[in-house]
Amino acid sequence: MSNPSLLILAGDGIGPEVMTEVRRVIDWYGDKRDLKFDVSEDLVGGAAYDKHGTPLTDETMAKAQAVDAVLLGAVGGPKYDNLDFSVKPERGLLRLRKEMDLFSNLRPAQCFDALADFSSLKRDVVAGLDIVIVRELTSGIYFGEPRGIFKEGNERVGINTQRYTESEIDRVARSAFELARKRGNKVCSMEKANVMESGILWREVVQKVHDEDYPDVELSHMYADAGAMQLCRWPKQFDVIVTDNLFGDLLSDAAAMLTGSLGMLPSASLGAPMANGRPKALYEPVHGSAPDIAGQGKANPIACILSFAMALRYSFDQGDEATRLENAVEKVLADGLRTADLIGEEGVQPVSTREMGDAILAALD
Ligand code: NAI
Ligand code: MG
């Protein structure tokens, strides 16, 4: 059997810096765990624009469709701010998400013990937190028609439409249940079925998918506003939360900040299963290209490294190896290593991107 394939799109700004450390982690798995990947690299975003005049070439798009998983750094930067909308770096990322039809966006909120004091919430509330928000990513109010600003009598009216088909709800629900089976086996679905018809349908379909195909997973339903309160009050009651595009946008950003720095947050975007049974998948840190620190060796590589851990778990069925990598990160943090973004208290000397990478490799050994 051939090795699983990975396409690396490092992108712009700190993207290539953090990805260099991920490459070393990938090589470590090949050497030490005999877990080998066929890795190819290509350009995306501003880097692709500089070379090809487009933020994503058709060839790169075709490669992304063919591999088992794509790993992306970050795109964008001030150098590209004045480009025409059609060739902006972000368009490369949007094209990937759209053409790969990545409808299920996984945003973990995981709190490493060593960073619990970094949270704005009490240590007790967040220490050891490990939840994932599954946000529907390709439909809902950001895409529904009609939309626009229209003239109505003497004034204008702004319109967006929340619209979900049964099949759109069905597929994201399945992805949440599959995920829960690999974790704590618990799903909480959030909508506003009390005031929105799309929420009534959402609740019905999620329940049906559960009853027919995932009766072993514990399912609960919550109104999204109550869910937001519960997330701040006692987030550890959750394992997997599944919700629509709009509520997911808000809830995932709020949940992420329970745990501290942008430099720590990974994400995955999954699509339909391919012929080999693996979902189409793109893994990327939540942060952007951080132009303010790019090229200085200051960037925290952990968000990108944890994105690779998600790839191990969700694309390659290597949950134990993903845990090994997460434990290595945990150990390094417990040992007191901090990149500049993680420095809260005075007197701690920050380590560089490379030193953080070195320490994680040493912890893996
Ligand atoms: P950003 O995430 O790049 O940076 C926000 C702040 O967090 C900055 O102070 C930065 O130094 C810090 N930061 C981010 N990641 C870090 C890391 N790994 N280690 C240490 N510090 C880190 O967001 P910003 O400044 O709004 O956007 C900068 C550029 O990135 C823009 O061109 C934007 O369009 C693009 N962007 C791209 C994204 C992507 O590729 N998915 C997502 C968000 C923004
Ligand atoms: Mg957001």
C-alpha cells in the first residue's frame, strides 16, 4: 500500500516559518514511528500570486483534490492589500474550501494545564478543557438567497436568508457524530428552534440521523443563546457541539478564547468521504499570517503543529499518535517554554519558533 499523501501549502508571512517546524514533526513520524507520508509542497495566497499572478493555480487545486489531506499555513499580508478582489490571497483559501466542499469546520477549544492562568475565566473552569465545535461552513445565512440591500418605499432594507436543506443538515450532523465516536461520544446540537423554522428542521434532522445511525452517541439539544451561556459557565460539560454557520462562527470564536492565545489554536475543515473512505480535509491554524512578527523567528508553531495532530486523528486514524504529539506539546509548556505570544508574567524569556520546534521534537523522543 502506498503512503498517505499530504499537500503542504505554507502560504505567506509566518506560514512558512511555522510550517518548517511541522515538516520536522512529519519527518520525525517517518523516522521514529515508521509513519511515512508522501509530502508535496506548493504555493498559495500571496506567494502564489507573486509567481503565477493568481492566489491558487488550477494545478494546485487539482493536487489538493487528489491528496488525502491538505495542510495550510496562512495567507495574506499588507503587501497584497491593494490587489484586485479577484486575486487577493484570501481568494486562494476560499477557492480551496469551496471546490473541496468542506462543509464541516472543526474548531477545538483545548486548554493545556500550563496555560490555564492565561484564560480570562477561572483556572477550575478551563483547566483540562477539551471540546470541539463543529460549524457548518458552506451554507446558512452567509450564503442563502435572497440577499442584498433593496429599496422599499422610502428606505432601504438589508436582507440575508437563513436556509438549510435536509441533506446539508444531515451531512454535518453525521460528521459531528463520527467525530464524537472518536472522542467522548457526546454531541450537543445548538440552534434556535424556539424562534426559527430552520432551527426546527435542524433539530428534527439531527435527531433522525442520531436515532437511525448513531444511537450509541449521547445527543442533547440546546438553544444557541443558552449554549453560549453554558460555554462560559461550565464548558467542560460539552464534548462535541454541532451548530450552523452563523452560530458556529460566534460560538467557536468565543470558545477559542476560553483557552488563551491565537498561536495555540488548530482547525480542520472536512468534506464528503473520498473513494478511500477518508473525508476531504484541510487543516490549518486559526491565526493569520501575522505580518507584525513575520520573518523574526518569533511565531508560535504550536497551532500549526496541533493542526497536523488533527490530521493524524481525523484523516489518518492515528488517534494514539495524535495524542502523543499533543502530550509532547503539553510537556514542553509544563516545562515552562513560551514563545513571545504566551508570555504573561514578567521575567520569562521567550523562545524562538525553532527552539519551540526543537523542544517538541525532544519531548516526542
Ligand atoms: P493574525 O492572526 O495574523 O494576527 C493577529 C495577532 O496575533 C498579531 O499580533 C500576530 O502577531 C499574533 N499572532 C497570530 N498568530 C501567531 C502565532 N502563531 N504566534 C505568535 N503570535 C501570533 O491576524 P491579522 O493581523 O488580523 O491578519 C494578518 C493577515 O493575515 C491579514 O492579511 C489577514 O487577511 C490574514 N489572515 C489570514 C488567515 C488565514 O490564512 N486563514 C486568517 C486570519 C487573517
Ligand atoms: Mg469568526
